[in-house]
Amino acid sequence: MAISTDILKEERKATWRDDLRKKLKNKDRMNISRVKMPEEEPEKRTRFQDMEVNKGLTCEQAVKEASRCLDCANPTCIEGCPVSINIPKFIKYIENEDFLEAASVLKETNALPAVCGRVCPQEKQCELKCFYKDKLEKDPVAIGYLERFAADYEQDSGKMRVPEIAPSNGTKVAAIGSGPASLSWAGDMAKLGYDVTVFEALHEIGGVLKYGIPEFRLPNKVVDKELEILEKMGVRFVTNFIVGRTATIEDLQAEGFQAFFVGSGAGLPRFMNVPGENYNGILSSNEYLTRVNLMRAYDKSNDTPVLQGKNVAVIGGGNTAMDSVRTAKRLGAERAMIIYRRSMEEMPARVEEVKHALEEGIEFINLANPIEYYADEHGRVNRMRVQRMELGEPDSSGRRSPVVIEGSEFEMDVDLVIVAIGVSPNPLIPSSVHDLKVSRWGTIDVNNQMQSSKPELFAGGDIVRGGATVILAMGDGRQAANSMHQYLQNK
Ligand code: FAD
Ligand code: SF4
């Protein structure tokens, strides 16, 4: 049964948690089906690198979706959000058409809601814990779509509010790296009245949000608008500054910085070390995506090009692999293929990215693994040898392990191979800070307060977790800001 328009109209006049809830019964709310995100058509969107696939909800769609929320007494969705957004509260503001207030609720705990609404794996986080999903096995409330809606509405309204800032306490603190972990840390430290500087090695602020995730999923202008607010909050951004090279942490301490947050990420690509992997035309997803996104190699008039291919194989099944293969398709690949050693069910990529890739004609060659590459007389890759796999027992991640099927090898033509099998932490900070405790994988060891073995140095995001997610990095940034504040107050 669809919700009656009359009830919706009446409901819009009311305020959050007033008697409107009594008028729209839970059984009516539960009968509304989950909204579908409007999308650009695959044939059209695959012609442009910078055309966003999801178009965002209309006001009407957002209000209707928001009215599905039951405003549970124990809202478990909040537990599923690493930055603890008050989910029912912002959703009720949307239901009540107070979209700017909904955005304010988001910004109480999330410095980048327009980003998170687009890229968080909601199906594994807040939406997984939504009452509908958890208890009724129905489609959860589209929390991510609603988060994006409220944040975009505020950005488009030109009335972006700057969160309240405590009076300056004059204490200088710095972040190393400008990815989501540092940005979320910076927002919280600025709110507490600190003098915050973020040092970034590249010429753009945003970390993976700028150099990794393509425009068709996360437009740079959306990230820039969120950065503007941090700037208005007094956060200073310094680009082209490599901590450990341009200046060491000791140099910065001499300049008066009292504490540091290391959010330097995991930007070191991994390779498979199979024969022929050094041929031309085989590159890491990091290099490929950075050239396209940050250096704008998709614009042919630009003088920083990227190799193009007709038969492009992307090795891996995560978000990075999906972004690479969909980019290759947009750059003109005739066959854009995912080669993944497990099955579709084990793919770590966001469900929506896999769906979009399938719609765009990406070929999935699952349960397969490359074991050797061959090249033409110019040293450019032209073929690869692949081995078939089957699934065995679950490994430590709980996913079933791929096992080689003997005698199952086959060859295929390729002229571009992008390796997207994971990343390792950036080694510069761990290796340039004396006495810093580091794990055997190169990640920085921290306690549950995100504090390292050097008390003035806190860390979070991928440099602590290895490759993880935007929202986990942001949750770390928030925890580190809280702990650093305690540390500096007690110092
Ligand atoms: P990063 O975002 O990696 O930022 C670290 C920054 O530190 C970089 O800008 C780097 O240049 C800088 N830096 C490093 N060393 C120094 C130094 N010595 N001095 C100064 N600066 C330094 N997650 C999701 O949740 N959803 C997705 O859809 C998703 N898609 C992804 C797609 C791609 C292509 C990639 C690569 C990752 C994706 N992720 C996704 C993962 C997510 O982006 C990361 O987990 C997250 O960005 C980690 O944040 P961070 O702040 O720890 O580091
Ligand atoms: Fe709303 Fe679902 Fe959260 Fe309950 S669990 S408050 S229904 S979003």
C-alpha cells in the first residue's frame, strides 16, 4: 500500500517528534517501499569520466523515504555508524521538510556528510543495523541516500552553516596527510579551539577522495565544498609538503606544534610478483587512478596522459578494482574485465559499485588468477596466462579461500593490466620517527585512544588499519581528536 499524499502533506506541517507520528501509523510506514536512486543511463554515463552516476533524490522522494523510519526507541542504526550520527533525528527533520536542520544534525558528528552519503558501504554499516533489515529482513531505510540528500541540499542552498568554534586556546597541532581521517580530526580539533594545520604531500587536499575515487562516483566539487567549511572553521591547509622530507616532526615541534595526528594512509601499491609483471602496460591501480583523477589524464588536451587499452584486465574485486575498470571503460576500452580469484559473493566492493559495473557492461571473470604475462617486441603486455580457482574452506577473514584447479590454465589477450590487489601503509612517517612502534605490516601501533608509542603522536585511518574505509578513517580521526584534547589538557 502506498502512503497517502494527504497524510504526507499533513505530516510536513508538523515538527520533529510531535503528534504527527501518531497520525502516520507504523504499519503505514512499513508498507512504503524503499526509494530507488535516480541514475544516469549506462550508455550515456560511460562516455564521460566526470558524469556522476547517481543523480540524488528529489525532495519528494527524500521525504517519502524518510517517512519509512520508525524512530525506534533503541535506534541500532546509530551503533552501526562509526561517527555516531543521530540517524533518526536527521531523518525526522527530512520527513518534516526541514532539510537544513537535517544537515546540521549530520555535521554535529560528521565533517564530510556529502562524501559519506556517496561512498560509505552503508549495507555493511548503519543500514545493516536498521530495524527493517535486522529484525524484519526487509529493505533498510536508505540512510546513505538521505544523508547525501540533506548534505547536497545544504551545499546547493548556498546556506552552508559553519559549526560553532570554541574561543582559540592558542595551542598549535598538526595533521600529516589530508585524507578523511585527518579531515575529521581537524574539524573536531578546530571546534575545540585549537590552531590546526594540515600538511599534505600532494598538490590537492583530500587524500583518496581526490586522487582515488573517480568523479563519476564522487565529484571533486562536492569534496571542495566540504573543505571550504573546514577552512572557514580556521583549519590551515599546506600542500606540497612531505612531512619527513620537507620538514621532520622534530622541525615542526621546534616551530611550536604540540601534538600530531598521522593520517598518512596506505598509498603503497601491492603487486603479485608473477613473471612478466614488469612489462609496459601493467600498472598499479594507484598510479592509474591518480593519473586520471588528479592529473586529469582523461582530458586529451592535458600533458599528463595515461596508457589506454582495448582489452583491459583489472586484477582484484574491491572498490579500487571497480573504480579502475569503470574508468578504463570510460576511456574507451572495448573489453573491460575484472579478474577476481573468488566468486561474486566474496567481493569486498560496495554492492552498488558492482551493480553499476554490471550495468555498464564490465565483464566479470571470477574464480580466476593471473600467473604470467607475455609481451610484444616493444615490451608491451599482449597476453596473460590465467589459472582457474575454486572455493575451499573459509580463511581468517571468514571468506572462503580460493584453491587452484590444477590443469585449468588458459590464456587471454590483454593490452593493459591494472593491478588492484591491495595497498600497504606509506612507510615515510613510520621510518622517519625515532622509537615509533610499528607492526610487522608497517602500520602504526596505537592504543584504544589512537595514541602511539610517542605520547604526542596520534594516528588513525589506513596508516593504522591498512586499507579500510572512509568512515572508519573518520571515526579514528574523531577518537584521536578527543584523546589528543585530553592529553593536551593534562600535559
Ligand atoms: P588517505 O585517504 O590515503 O590520505 C592520506 C593522505 O596522506 C594522502 O593524501 C597522502 O598524499 C598524504 N601523505 C602520506 N604521507 C605523507 C607525508 N609524509 N606528508 C604529508 N602527507 C602525506 N572507502 C569507502 O569507504 N568507500 C569507497 O567507496 C572507497 N573507494 C575507494 C576507492 C579507491 C580507488 C581507493 C584507493 C580507496 C577507496 N576506499 C573507499 C578506501 C578509503 O578511501 C580509505 O580507506 C580512506 O581514504 C583512508 O583515509 P586516510 O585518511 O587514512 O588516508
Ligand atoms: Fe530508522 Fe532503521 Fe534507524 Fe530504526 S534502525 S531509527 S527504522 S533508520
